[in-house]
Amino acid sequence: MSAKASTMVCRPGFAALLCGSTISKFGSTFTAIALPVLSLTALHASAFQVSLLTAAAWLPWLVIGLPAGTLVDRSQPRTLILACSAAAMLAVAAVPAASATGRLTMPLIVSVALVAGACSVVSETSYQVLLPRLAQPEALAAANSRMQAGNAVVSVAGPSAGGALVQAVGAAATVVFDALSYLIAFGLAARLPTLDRSPAGAGAVTPQSFRRSVADGVRMIARDRYLRSLTAVSAVINVGLTAYQAILIPYLVRSAGIAPGVIGGAMGMMSAGGLAGALLAGRLARRFGSARALLVTQALATAPALLIPLTTSASTLPFAVAGGALAATGLASSSVIKSTFRQQYCPPELLGRVTVSMQFFTYGATPLGALAGGALASVIGLRSAVALGAIWVTVSWALLLAGPFNRRRDLPSSPAAGEPPGSGPG
């Protein structure tokens, strides 16, 4: 990245966006470990009940995902991030408060995961819409790499710190740190810039115009072969990915006999690959072409999961760590490539709706995968359910080869650039 690009990426507004998103996610990794552990130890939850936490966190993408895209395109992203940070902070704070008063229940924990997930839908879409406005086109890939690198650092440090906190102060008290992270994110969001109203936000809002606005994002995905293929394959992969991830902690605790504190460190090491993947994404895209790099990194995000079910005890934990680390490398790299492609490819006035419409289908498959993982674990056992999820994602990757990506070196920069000579809309 050139010095000029670096200067454009590092505007004050971008720094606030990067720090706010990263810090809130850092706190959320504490809760991602603490809530399952709290459910297992304090409430003696089953594997299926624990899988409900993952399902609840992602269910909002199905329920409010599509309207959220229009809401972001028609509103000030800064205002929405402020509101979501405050709401999520209050929601997660209910867990330690209920635990201290003896009123903790599984329905409460699931409800907290649901509210935090709903806030994440709106705030993450708002961050995605703000990002291209804080970086010039030539610096967009670098900006996405920095965002993904921040996520990767969180994924490495967060589980390790969360596991240590669970061991030191207990699972309920660990959730307090997530509430504090939302408070800090709120303060940083106050420093984000306000945007000029886009054409999507002009004029009076009626139920009919709102529905038409929502449909615009879905329509673009349905008509565009690149967006359509990427959305479909990602949704299929996410079913298997979430199926084994939703029951990973119960599997490691109950089937492999790993202590919660060790699990936090192991998950941190699994996530270490994400940092390497985020830093490598731009280099891979330049060296081999963004389309080819997408195929390779997506393969790396899936196949190594087959190593995870080889973990049967503490002595074989390195299998899960290696599989998770390699998968995290591929996931981070492919996420940078896909985000940069979408932000460059989509018209700015449609970006929020296209982003959330794609996530409606891809993230909307996540609660289905979580419930499937929990149900399978109840019927065939934790290890077999993890293995089936790993096989699913590995086979699903091949679907990308049936799309338009394997015929290009680079992903197109606009819908017109994506059409071969003599072809019409696909």
C-alpha cells in the first residue's frame, strides 16, 4: 500500500470506525465464551439449548435483515450505531445482574443473545456503509484489510482473555466487560462523521416506498450472477460452518474433557490464522487475481475443519487448533476480498441494501445451521455432529466452481465490467 493510500485510510473518522467496531467485537468474544459456559455450569443446559444461543444471535438477520438495509440507507449510520451500542450495553448487563440476584434463566440468556444480535445487524451494516465514504476507491482494499485485521486480533486475544476471565472471576462477571466495550464503542461512535443524504434517503417515506426500497437490494442480487452465486454458496457453507461451531464448546468440554480456561486459549490460537489471512488478502489478490484468490481462500476456509473432530482429549487438542487456525486464515482472507468486491461493485446508493440483502441469506442460514448442529448432537453425539458439519462445508466449497468466478482472474469492478462481450444481464 502506498503512503498516499495509507493517508487516505487513516482519517480520524476511519480511526473511530475501526476502533469502535473492534472494541465492541472484543467484548462480544467474552460473552461468546461466557454465555455457553454459564449455561453449561450454572443452568446445566443441554447441547441443543447451548446451540440456541448461536441461533438467537443470528436470527435477527432473518427477521429484520432486509428492512435494516433500507433503514441504514435512509438514515444516518452514526445515529444508528449510537443507538445500537446503548441498547446492546443494557441487554448484556442484564446477565450479571440476573446472576447476582438469583434470577438467571435460559430464556433470559437467549433473549440477551437475540437483542445483541439485532443490534449487530444494524450496527454492522452501518459500519459497512460508512467505510467506503472514509476511504478512496484505491484505498478501499487496504481499509477492509485493516478492519479484518482488527477482527482477527480480537479473535485471537478475545477468547484467550475471555477464558482467563471466566476462570478468574466467573462467567457472569465476565459479561460485564462486554457491557463496558459497548460503552466505549458508544463514545467512539460520537466521533463518526454525519453523511449527506443519499438519493435513497430523499423524499417522504411511505410503506410502499419502503417496501420498494427493500426489494431493490434483493432484486440486484437476483439479477446479478456474481452477487447471486456468492450469496448462494456462502449461505450453504454457513449452514455447516455454524452447525459445528455452535456445539464446539460443548464438544470440547464434554467429549474431549477440556477445561474452560484452556478452551479460551485454544480458541484464541484457532483465531490466530485470521490475522494472517487479513494481512495476506490484498497480496494474494494482487499476485494471483482477486477471483482466483477468492477460490483458494474459500477452500482454505472449509477443508481444514475436517481436523477438528480428531480431537478426543487434551493430548489431541492440537488437531482442533490447527484446523481452526487454517480455517480462520481462509475466512479472513475471503472476507476481505468479498467485502472489497461488494463495496466497489455496487452503486453507493444501493450498498446498504445489497449488503444486508446478501447477509440476510448468508447470515440467515446461520440459525438454521446452529439448530441443526444442536439437534444432530442430541441424536448422534457431539463428535459425529461436528464431523458432519466439517464434511458439509468442505463439499459445499465446490459449488463456487460452478459459478462465474473460475473463469476470471479478477472480480469485476462494476456490473457492466462483469459481462462478457455480447452478453446481457445474468
